[in-house]
Amino acid sequence: MCKMSSIFILFAFLILFGCTTDKIIDKTTTNSPSKTSSSTTVTTEATTTSTTTAHTTTVSTTPTQLEIYYSNALGKSGESLKTALHNIIDDHIEISYSAVIEALKVTDEDPNNSNNIILLYTQRTQAKNTFVGSSNNQDYWNREHVWAKSHGDFGTSMGPGTDLHHLRPSDVSVNNDRGNLDFDESTYIHNECTQCFYDFDSWEPANSVKGDVARMLFYMAVRYEGDNGEVNLELNNLVNNGSAPYHGKLSVLLEWHEFDPVDDFERRRNDVIYEDYQYNRNPFIDYPEFANLIWK
Ligand SMILES: [Ca+2]
Ligand SMILES: [Ca+2]
Ligand SMILES: [Ca+2]
Ligand SMILES: [Ca+2]
């Protein structure tokens, strides 16, 4: 009996010990193949490492640089966040309206063809050298002010009129049809931009750029606050804003911002404008949560 229980206890011990060891090895092997010692610390280290790696690969500017850039805004909300962001992104280097043409060939370059740019509304890839200043060719490209330049009447003067964060290449006739319409859900399919909708008082861009449009307008409302003789641009929930310094429709833009999240094309564009042209960033591309913290 005594011998039998000893064998049984030994057998049970081996099973128990064997299983536990297997579990630890499995866990550590999965998280960190190079580590052989089995402990909770290893697992924690491995998890931390993989989280850091994933975060680094999703933003082209390292998190630390972004945190430094936005240090005076992080943790704030509402008007105090808007003011802090304004003070971070204002006083940017302004470029001329003619310099915008060459800049857009860089900021909006087709990632698959360096001879081409991607046109905003149609998302058509098109030769960079088909720019046209006047409207001679309705399928060439020109400079679209996403915040319609009549809303605040700033035209093409340096500042809001040449700010690359909201200037985009567009098909000439599509640009003309968008005109100065506010953004809202709209009724009719456009004959050339077949992913776009329009009606008498609004324009609805293609699904893939709805968020891009929203984030560009968020930037404009925060960048331009009426200081240094600049216009104060603001978002509202109206259409038919005409020449008032307002743009709608805020509630719809907030929905589009959620619906079409930031992508690599926008991130690269933001980096290029920051590093090579204006030395300021669009906060709503870097920290999408800022939009709801200010306007919801
Ligand atoms: Ca056209
Ligand atoms: Ca409408
Ligand atoms: Ca998009
Ligand atoms: Ca403003």
C-alpha cells in the first residue's frame, strides 16, 4: 500500500509539474522566442516590446516627437484645447499661390506612379503636367480650396488662400461644380465624379475622402482664429453659408471623420507639409480624438 501511494504521488507530481512547465514554455515561446527562462517578467517585457513596435510602425513621426509637438494641448478639451492647438499650429511658413502648384505635385503624388497625382474628389490618378490655371481643359487639374475660399472671402492671398493643409488637386470641371457649396449628405449622383453627390445647397464627396475633407475643415477652423489680422473661420451646422467665414455642416463632418479614418496618404501628406513647406501639422490627422473633444 505504502509503495503504491508513493508511486501514485510521484506520478501525480510528474503530471502536475510537467503540465505547468509546458504552459510556461508555451507562453514565453509565443511572446519571445529568444527568452528561455520562465517567469512573469519575461511575458510582461515581451508584451511591452510588441506594443511599442506596433505603435512605431503606425506613425511616421515617432510618438515622442508628436507628444513634444502637442505637449501644451494633451489632456485638454473644449475651448482650451482649441486655443492650445491654435497656438501650436499658427504662424506657419506661408507659400505663394504659384508655389502651391509645385507643392501639390509632391504632397498629393500617386504612391504608385511618381509622374502622377491623385485628384481629390474623383480619386483619379493623373499626370502632374496636366495642370491648368484657366479652364481650357475641363479634365486637367487645378487648385481646389476645400474650405471654399469665398467662405470668409480670403481668395488666393497668402495664408488661408495658399494653406496646403486644405488645398488639393481637383479635376477642373468637378472643382467648378463643387463651387462654394457647403458639405452635407446630398441627393444627385455627379456625372463625372460618380462617387460624389450634390444638390442645390450641398456637396457630398466620395466615401474614401469624406474623412479627409472633414479633417481639413477642422484644421482650418482651429488655425484661423482672427489674430494677426487673419480671418476667423468657424464650423457651423448650416448650409448656404455664402461669403460668411463659416463652413458646414459640422454634425455631418464629425460623422464623416469617424466613417473614413485617417490613412497613410493623409499621414504622409501631413508629414511632407510639416517637414518641407509650412512647418505646422494638422492635429486631427495626428490625434483624431481631438475633434470630438472640441466639438461634441
Ligand atoms: Ca472634368
Ligand atoms: Ca443639400
Ligand atoms: Ca480617406
Ligand atoms: Ca477659428
